[in-house]
Amino acid sequence: MWGEHEGKGSIFSNVQLPMASQKKCPSCGQWTVWNVSIDDTCEHCGAYLMARERAYEEARTERIKRDKEKFLFTIKPTDNALQRVARRVGYVFYVTYVAILSLITAILFWLPG
Ligand SMILES: [Zn+2]
């Protein structure tokens, strides 16, 4: 219990990350300048040094975009005037509903007992 936490803390406190450093290119295997950025490329072959992290980041952004498009009240470019109004009104109701829910939760939370 305490041992695990202490161990993790001491490992990370001993690591010093310099702002600019060197990283071995995952593509060509040569050492290249790395500014600890996800967008840095290898100076020898031009490959992304954090290709895996980049792919993960892109997948995450794509998922957020998809979720937003799936959201019922997001106005789409293909919507006609009536649909736009309906979505806006629906959105107001939805926000009100969420606000009331959080208010009830807050009241229940602050109630004694
Ligand atoms: Zn390279």
C-alpha cells in the first residue's frame, strides 16, 4: 500500500526531463534532436518521432469530433431552417434539464443526513 505509492513518487522525482533532448528515431534508428514535442520529426528521414502518440492523439480528436456530430442538438450544414430552430429549442430544454438535475443533486448533497 504505502510502499507502492512511495516507490512511484521517488522514481518520478529522480527523472529530470530537459526541454531539448535527443531521441532515437523509431524509423531509421539514428539519434536526432527532439524538443519533447509530439510534432517533432527526425532530421535524417523526416519520420514523426512520436508517431504512436500522434496516432493516438489524432484518434482522440476524431472521436471527439464524431461525438459532437452525433450529438442531437449540433446544427448540421444540411439542416433546413425548421430543423435549426428545432435543434436550438431542444438544446435550450436539454441545458435546462441538465441544470435542474445538477441543482437537485446539489440540494441532495447539501441536505443533512
Ligand atoms: Zn529517422
